Amino acid sequence: MKNLKILLVDDEVEFVTTLAERLRLREFQTEISADGEEALNLFDASVFDVIVLDVFMPGMSGFDVLKELKKRSSNIPVILLTGHGATEEGVEGMSLGAFDYLMKPIDIEELTEKINAAVKGNK
Amino acid sequence: MNNKKWGERLSKRFLQSTGDKDSPLHYQTLRRNITILMLLVTIIPLIFMAVINYLEYKSNLKSEIINPISILTNKTVHSIELYMEERLSTIRSIASFYSFEDLSDEKTLSRIYRVLKKEFTGFVDLGIIDENGMQISYSGPYELLNKDYLQQIWFQEVSIKGSYISDVFLGYRQFPHIAIAVQQFEPDGHAWILRATIDTDKLDNIIAAMGLDPESDAFLVSGEGILQTHSKFCGNVLEHCKLNIPMGSYRSQLIEEKNILGKDVLIAIKHFAKQDFALVVVKPKSVILKSWYALQGEMLLIFIISISIIIVVVLKVSNMLVKKIREADERRELAFRELEHSQKLSSIGRLAAGVAHEINNPMAIINEKAGLIKDLYQNTSDSEKTIKLIKIADSIIGAVGRCRNITHRLLGFAKRFDIELEMLSLNDVIIEVMGFLDKEALFRKIDIQLDIDEDLPRIFSDKGQIQQVFLNILSNSMSAVKDGGKIIIRSWDEDVSRVGASIKDNGCGMSKETLAHIFEPFFTTKKEYGTGLGLPITYGIVKKLGGDLIVKSNENEGTDFTIYFLKKSKTE
């Protein structure tokens, strides 16, 4: 299942660009966004298979983005990246409709597994 | 207002000791003060009551005991007076009815004498005495005819007063008697006297009729203090009374108490109206106050019993009270210490969480960068440098992984647990947790034995938290034992409210110093691998669920963790 199109959203540019590069090496297509609003615009403009979304961001948080997505009655799978509340944040995100969550720092293999699972589950 | 202040000061003074609160001396002082205070407030009123009662009873009883004696004395005096008056009026009547000549006739006199003897008791004889004091006619058992009474006092007195009742005297016949004489005048002017004597037996009888007890005494005494009747303690008839009876101007009833005749006595004196006589009743106090003494004894007994009961009760109560206070103090102290401990934990936790969160983001970057290096150079060349670079990247990723473990644990430590209660089987939780560690145990050949109570009741608690508890303790045990070591897990029904579980290993154990610190955050013996948060978290969870965690350990012998869970956990 290659050539999936992933939208990566995280305010830590260094992190998100590196992650994108690594995913590209694993034959994913990626687009990156450093904040929630930009991500929503990208989402509106293009078609993605999976969104990888950081929870803790200045301005729109990951949860806000998730809510907006649900408003657009989108059922695109979202994988949350949590940093600080760990489990609780993950659980809260899942209740908002996220597919799964990962705690930072992440393991790339785990992420690709979850992406594949999300796409499979969605199809 | 003043009273309140005073009370406060008193209670302060007594109930707060200056000693250190934790010292046993503090409670000893407290107990002593409570005891003294309680004894004072109970015994003082009791003593007051007892004294007042005593005095009240004493005065009441005395008047009740003394009154009958004086009434009896009065009655007896009255009887005697009546008796004498009756005899006197009889003699007077005879003197009026008959003329001197009639009575001078021996036959008439002896007939009258016989009638008198028959109709009236007490008459001994009857005689007529002319104005020269010569007994010219006599009827009676003695030979007293022609006796001359001119020089006798009674003769003088009857000549002046017209009638006379003598004191008891012996007279010519040498036998105690009383003379009654009445003077009568003939139409020609010459006087004569009708005289009768009465024996004193009748007076003794009247006195005996008072029905006094054997220890008491009653007698008649004349104005000169001469006994007129027989006395048990004060002498015989006509002897001088051993008691000093106040006479003379004292014409009224008198009651006195004196210490005489070797004992305390009560003396009732009633003077006669017409004669210089007094009836004296002597009663020993011990007899009169017998009932009083009995009552006194009973009162004393009751008093002593009540005091003893009060003392026993006060001692018991103050002991109990101080024990309760002490227990409450200890509980408060413990609660305070626990609160302090949990506050310390939570503030450390918050700080740690902040640090962990800030470190997480750069860690993520390092992780991705190192990952990228690995991704870029993997499978590109077999050159030594490439291989080394990949190795370096791997070790960076490994180090980040360790950091992640630490930060995640720190975050876990800091987070506020929301307890979700459900019915669960402790045994199932234990078995689930063992599942996580099966592989390691298999690999290290650690023998994990299960000795669980199959009938263990289900408990109402938080499954996730209990899992965490067992996971933490089991991990500790696993790291304590050597390869091939042994861990025994047990569960049992402790009591109505608790179930128990224990995890016992034969590992390295802990020294006393280590044991004292194991629940403190960041205390670790694992040096590189431990965060020092596992057991504090475990302890916190168990406490939050209302349970208890007890650790026993001997160095080089092993460690035994015993955990108690409430069957129904607290929701807070």
C-alpha cells in the first residue's frame, strides 16, 4: 500500500519536515503544514488518505482541527501525535473521532503500521 | 462573663499541659488533670450534700428523740401530782366530814382507816394530832400512839399553811414514807391535825410505768437534792443525789446533756408545781441515739461506696477519654503526614511533567533526525564508515527511547488519575499482568508460581490502576531475582471489607535504609534504568483506592510485597 497521500500537521517545523522526508523514503506522498488553519485549507484543496495531526499547537489545536474535519462530515482517518497529557489526550482524541494516537517521540515503523491500518480500516 | 473567663482559664490550666504533645508525659499529665478535675467536681458537691444531710438529720432526729422523753417526763410528773393531790383531798375531806371527837375515837378512826386502805392504795396509817403535837389517836401497823410531833418541821409547817405534803422521810418507823397532814379547827377555836402517811412504793410504780430501758434511770429528787425514790445510778432513797440537779428558782422543765457517770447522758428534769420536787430522767445518749448512730453508719457506708464508685468511674472514664484523644491525635498526625507526602509528590510531579513536556519536542526532533540519517544510509554502502554511522544513529535512537520512557513515566506520575470503578476479579488482573511478563520470565527461566484463591470475591475497583500496581511490583520483583529465581503470587480473602495479594521473590532483597526510602519519588537503586517513580506511583494508587501496601524485605533473602484492596473502593 504505497503512494498514500499523507497530510502532516505540526508546529515543530524541524520535526515535521524530517518526518515527511522519512515517510517519503518509505514511498508515501506527503504534504506538511505548520498550523491548523493552513492544514484545513490544504485539506479542502486536495485529497489525502491519512492526516497525522499534532495535538498541542499554538492557535488551532489538533482537537480543533479534528472538530472542523468532522463538521465537514469528512471521515478521513486521523492519527494524533500527543506530547503531554499522553493517554488522556489520546483517549479524548479517539472520542472526537481520531483513528489512533501515538506518543512523541514516535517510532517511524509504528507510525507506518498505523497509517496502513487506518487506510485499511477506512476502506 | 467573668465566670466564662474563669472556666476557660481553669480548663486551660488543667486540660492543656505544657509538655510536648507527642511525649507520653503529655497524656499522663492530661489524664491526671482530667481525673483531678472530675473528682473535684463530683466529690465536692457530694461531700457538701453529705454534711448538710448529716446536720439536718441530726437536728431533726434529736428533736424527735428528745420530745417523747420530755413528754413522758411531764406525764409522769402529772400522774404523781394527781396521785398526791388525790390523797391530800381525801384526807381533807375526812377532816371536814368528821369532828375532832369522832376521830379521837379509836373505833371510828380505825373504821375510816380500813375504808381508806380498801378504796385507796398507798395509805399506810392515819392519826390525829392535837395542837400540842401529841398523837392522840392512831390507826396503822406501827406503835405510834402518843408520839410527840411538836418539834417536827412538818408540824410547824402544817400549822402555818393548813395542809402539808412532806418529802420522803424515815421518821419514827425507820421506813421511807410521805406524810400528808391537814389542819382543822373546832368551833371552839382549838386546832387539830389529821395526818396520814403514804408509802413510796406507789411512786416507784408510777416511775416504773414509764417503761424505760434498763440503761436509763428515773427518780424523784427533793429541792435539797435528796433522792425521794430509788435510783439505779444516783444512790438510794434519802441519799444525796450524785447528780447535781439544778433546783430552787428553776421551776421549769430542763433538758441537759452532760458527760457524767462515765458516759454521755441526756437529762430531763420536770419540777413539780406545788412541791419542791423534781422528776429526773437520765438516759444514756447511746440508747437514745441508737437509731441515729445506725443511720450515721449507713450514711457513712453509702458515702464511702459512692466515693469509691466515683473514683473507679472517673479513673475509667479519664483513661478512656485520654486514650480517645491520643488516638485522635495520632490519626490526625498520620493524616497530616500523608497529606504532606501526597502534596510533595504532586508538586514534584507537576514540575517533572513540565520538564518532560518541554523535553519531548526536541527529543522528537532528535529522534526523527537520527532516524533520517539511518534511513538515508541504510543499504547504501557497506563501507565501514556507513556502518558506523548507522550504529551511531541507532544508539541515538536508543537513547531517545530511554528518554521517552522517562518522560512518559514522569507524565504518568504527574497526571491526576481518574478512577473508573467496575466489578472485577483480582485473579484475572493478576493473570493478565503476568501475560505481559511471560516472555521475559521464560527467557530468564524465572519460576512464577500462582497460588490464588479460586473463590476470591469480585471487587469493585479500577482495573487499569490495579494492573499498574501489579505491573510495577512484578517488574521490581523480576529485576530483583536472578535468572532462574522464583516468584510466588498469592491472593486471598482477607476480611469482610478487604482482599489481599502478595508477591514474594527470592531475589536480592533490600537493606533497611533502602526499605525506608522506596516510596520516595526519584529514589532508585537501578541507577541507569530506573526513574525512581514506579513504587511511589504504586503506593499512591493503592492509597487512593483505599488499600494498603506493606513491604517486608531482608537483604539477600528476598522481598515480600503485600497489597490490600478494598472490596468496594472509595470513589475519591
